[in-house]
Amino acid sequence: MPKWQEYKQIAKERGALALELYVVNTKPVGPDADIPGTLPDHLAYQAHLEASGSLAFAGPVSDETGEEMQGEGMIIYRATSLEEARALADGDPMHARGVRSYTIRRWMINEGSFTLSVGLSAKKTNFS
């Protein structure tokens, strides 16, 4: 298997997007974790990162059945390096205060699509 940067170059050469983002999977450290007490600061931090362009997406994920919430979440960062993305994750009050733990990985986006509709006069947006 090629190394990450080698594969990224191969992907670019074949015409793939090769957009590198960073995926953080985050989960509560235990049943007594003070998630509600930390949530306002976490959301303010996320809003700050979104405004600065560092936060691409964030939100909860279900269990394997798709029916239950277990408190796990996923955050997608835009960063120039794994170290920068790790610093963003470490700065999240949920992680900094030990309420949640996380893993982080590079993610290379090569294919896919999305639709964005903006209704200017109606002041509506739709993302799918």
C-alpha cells in the first residue's frame, strides 16, 4: 500500500478531487460526563470554527441500528495538517474538559456530489 501522500498524488494524477479533510469521531467518556453543562461552550466553539472556515460539518451519529442516540458525534474539520486538526479538536471544550474523548483521521474526498439551493427573496437554503 502506498503512503498517504503518495496515494494523494496518484489520486490527483488520475483526476480525482483529492480534497483532504479531517474526521473526528467523538464520544462521551462515561455515563456521568457533564455533556449538558459543557454543551453551550461547545456550541459556541463550533460556531466560531464555522465562522472562521475551519468547521465543515458536525453533528450526532446514531447507533448501528439507526434508531438510537448514544451520544456519539462526528466533526469534519478543514485544516492544513493533522496537527492543526488535532489542535482544533483539543480546543473543543468537550475534549479540553475531559467530557468526551475522540479519534481523528485524515479523509480524502475523491468523488461525490451535493446540492445547494439558495432562495434569495425567500431567504431559504436547502442542502442535500
